[in-house]
Amino acid sequence: MSDHSDWHILVIDDEKDILDVMSLTLKDYGYQVSTALDGVSGLEQCRKKLPQIVITDIRMPGMNGIQVLEAVKKLSANIEVIVCTAFAEMELAIQALQLDASDLITKPIGDQALQLSIGRAKQRYISRKKLQDYAKFLEKQAADQAQILHQDKMMSLGRLAASVVHEINNPLSGILNYIRLMSRILQKGPLKGDTPEKFKQYLELVETEIERCSQIVSNLLAFSRKSSPSFAPVHIHKLMDRCISLSRHKLELQNINLTSHIQQDLPSVEGDFNQLQQCVINLIFNAMDAMPNGGEININGSVDSEKPWLVIAVEDTGTGISEEDLPDIFEPFYTTKKEGYGVGLGLSTVYGIMEQHNGSVEVQSRSGVGTTFLLKLPI
Ligand SMILES: Nc1ncnc2c1ncn2[C@@H]1O[C@H](COP(=O)(O)OP(=O)(O)OP(=O)(O)O)[C@@H](O)[C@H]1O
Ligand SMILES: [Mg+2]
């Protein structure tokens, strides 16, 4: 006989004899059993002992079985309630089932009917629990993923900000020089000869430099904005221009040459611009990290000739990934980098974002030769 000792059944019936017989039978099967002679004390037991299953008679003085059923379900919707009735009363049966009774059995209750009914109640109880656990698991996973996405973005942002500071510094010192020059000239008196013309040129230079700074800053701001994903047509040329312009300065600092071949008239894809940008930037950063002494990054954008996929390839001439590491690189927090250099969130973020876009990410790598990551997006 299977072990039922984890199951607690509460039986409520106003007839003492029936209660005793049921109790004995159920205990015999190995269940934990409590009993009550009326609805009110039954509910009290229910509150105290939280049984998984309640078997209640319908016709009882005071609280009837339907009322007990309703109260038990209010106490905990997870408790399965089997309702027993002496006659098959259609109206009561319907009422009971509407109130989510697990089953309805008629008296006198045969052993087999009882076992069958309890078996079904247990099944329902277990399935419901499983479903609840699964829902909780999904909720937690969604929360974890959102958390990882945000964390990764903040990391990328930190690295971008550091390089952007350099990039803004140059035009700023240019602007400062022109302004100093102009005020020195002004101090010498009214403008003569071709100086007004020169001033005009200086001011134009100042203007373009300021525009460049503000462009850099607004790109960075757009990337950092904590926005909920919103899907819209994404133009790959615009996406790539943005990614390349955000990483350009860092590439120069590390002596890396970036070339890009984006097929003309590529169709746009449905996606979240900001998230896709995060993917490409993560891949570019990884490629840069794999080439500490400089190298080449080549970015390709094309349409797969067989499937309606848009493929973005980021290829580098870096260290490559060993066969040992390859199966793990998409795991969150998997990193081969020194502490402080990598957290291991980049690729797991790329993976998550690609999944949300019904796309995929693939990798080809050879140790010592280089690595290519492919982002595939449905058109
Ligand atoms: N282009 C690449 N060349 C060589 N190895 C790579 C490349 N891209 C990823 N890897 C390997 O995959 C690992 C995981 O990459 P991932 O981007 O997830 O994390 P990370 O770069 O280490 O840290 P983070 O991106 O959070 O700063 C890296 O530590 C590295 O070993
Ligand atoms: Mg990375």
C-alpha cells in the first residue's frame, strides 16, 4: 500500500456512527484523520490543522455542507472538499460544483467510491500545487532576467561613460581655446580687417564641436534610459551607426580597427532599439577584451539567403574561446576575465534579449585565430 501519512483528511458528519466508520477506514488506509460533528467545529479544526482534504456531509443541523464548502474554500482555496449526500439532489450537486467542490459522492459510501474520490482530490491538490509552484518559478525567473538585464546595462554604461569622458574632453578643450582666443582679440579693441570673418569661422567651429558633444551625451542618455522594452521597426543602419559611434573612442584607445559592411537596403526588423544596441555593444566589448594588443573587428549585416533572417555578425581577430569554455559562455556570471574586468553578464544578456526577439545568437571560435558571434533576427 502506498504511503498516505502526509495526507490529512477532515471528516464532518452529524451522525456519529458514520463518522466513526469513516475515520477507522481512512486511518486504516494510513491517512491522518480528524473528525467533527458539525460545521462550526469542523471549520475550527480546519483552521487549526489545515488538512489537504475535507469530506463533509450536506444535510446537517446548523451549518450545512454547502456553507461548509464555501467557508473552507474561503479559508484556503487549495483545500479539496468532497461533499457527501444521501440523495442525488441535482440542485445541491450543481451548487457544490460551482463552489469548486472536488467531488460529490452519495451515501452510503462504498469503500471503492471513497478511495476513488480521495484519489481524485489528491491529484487535483497536487496538480494545483505544481501549477502554483511553476507560476512562482516563472515569476521569479522573469524578475531575475529583468534584474540581470538592468545590471548588465549599468555595467556597459559605466564602461561607455569612461570612454565618452575622453571623447568629450577633446572638443571641449578646443572650444575653450577658441573662446579664449576671441576674448583676447576683443580686449585689444574693436574688430578690424578680416577679424570679424575669422570670428565667424571660430564660432562655426565652436558650434560643430558643441553639437558633437551633445550628440555623444544624448546617445549615452538614450542608452541609459530605464525604459520598458518597446517593439518597433528597427533600422539596422541606424542601429549600427549608433553602436559604432558609441564605441569608436574606446576602439581607438585600444588600437583596434573596426570595419563594417552593412548590406544596402536591408529590411528593418521588429525589435527594441535600445536592447538590440545593448547586444551589439556587448559583442563589441567582448571582441575588444579579446584583443588587448589591438586587432580587427569586422561587422557584417546581411539577409540569410535561405531563411528570412537578418544576420548581424561581429567578427574579431582575438584570442578565441577554448572548447572547454564554449559550452558555458552564455551562462550568467560565467567569466574568464580577471576580477574587476568582467562580471559574466554580457552574453547571457544577449541570449535573453535574442530570445525575446524570437531570434538567436550563435558563436564560432578558434583558439588563437578569432571569434565570430552571429545575431539572427526574424524579418
Ligand atoms: N569575442 C570573444 N573572444 C574571446 N572570448 C570571448 C568573446 N566573447 C566572449 N568570450 C568569453 O565568454 C565569456 C563570457 O562573456 P560575457 O560577455 O558573458 O562576460 P564577460 O565579458 O566576461 O563579462 P561582462 O560582459 O559582464 O563584463 C568571457 O569571459 C570570455 O571568456
Ligand atoms: Mg562581456
